[in-house]
Amino acid sequence: LKLWEHLHCGASPPPGLLSSGSPLGAMRAADASGRQKVLIVGPCEAGKSTIANVLAEAAETASEAYRPTVGVRILECETEIRSSSQRVTVELWDVSGDYQKFQKCWPAIKKDAAGVILVYNPEKEKHEQEIENWFQWFPRAMNMSPNQVLVFQSLRRSDVPRRMPLPAKLATAGVGQPAAVPADDLVSARKHFSAFLEVVRQSVLDKQRQEEEDVMKGG
């Protein structure tokens, strides 16, 4: 596991992190299908960092203290794509929910992303409307297809339904049903993430193939 913490939006990124000549950039350009960048976005206090840590196998339970993300945290992990038995390196970009403060960083954050995970807590009154905004700001603005979007509902209480209905704008856009991630079973998120990566990888391969065909036609 590799972790870069607190990429401040007003400052230069850490050396080698975002530049085109960086190890990350070079490896992504060399084999996009073997390296995936996935963004984790949503409202403040939705549980994004907790889920990011669980997906990267850096933790299996939530931290007791709430620490708001400054800018973005980048976690790197390896996982196996079962359909092809291929090992894939995944960059998880855990994006701050403070959009007013860090929105100017979004172009760099969005660059080369292959998928987006939306995280919200349906127990919080305003989160449903806010997650619709995050959908518009990220997957919709990035022209992603619905299968490049995964929705996690981060549940804290045991007395609420295990899964709440998908917000209307996401359902209308064709986004798949949300996966409920209860506080007492955070590791359940990993199986949904693994299936999501299979779809994202195929989307990347399809896009590459289409671009190659377009080049051939143009030539």
C-alpha cells in the first residue's frame, strides 16, 4: 500500500505525482488496462476516507476520530481481475467533500480517471441532494457511462434499512443500484469494488479499441 496524503490545491503536487514524466503517469500511459485511477467523491462526513482505507486494505474498521480530507488522499493497491486473472494496480483518489475550498483542484483530480465511486450517508438529511450534485460535477461532467459509476451508501445506524432507494437523478441516468455498507461490515464493500473494477477495465479497453478504430478510419 502506498499513500500520498493532503495534496493541497493551491500548491504544486508532490514531485513525480501528477507530471506526465512521473512513474504513475508513465505506467498509466504504457498500460492503461493494467492500471486504473478511480475517484471517491461525495459530501463531507459521508465516510469516503473510511471506505477508501477498507478498499485499499489499509483498515477494516472506521476510525473513531473524524479527520476531514485536505484536498485529496491517494491510496494505491493491487487487486486481481478474476475474469482474466490479471493483477491490476488501482489508484484510489479520496477527494475532499469541501467543494467550495478545493474545487479548483478538480481538473487535475479528474485527469485519466476510469471510474467514480459516489459515497453518501442516506441517514443525513441533505446528503441525497448533495450526492446528486457530486454526480453532476464528476461522472456526468466527465462524460462517463453509468457502468463507470459505483454508489456506496455508508450506513452508521443499525435501525435503518440496509439499502435506501437511489436518488432520482442517478436512477434516471441509469446508474446501478447502490451498495449498502454498514458500519459493522465495512469489508463488504470490497466485493462490490472488485466487480466494479471488472466493468471499469472493460470500459477502458472498449474505449481504447474505439480510439484505435477511429485512427485507422481517419488514416
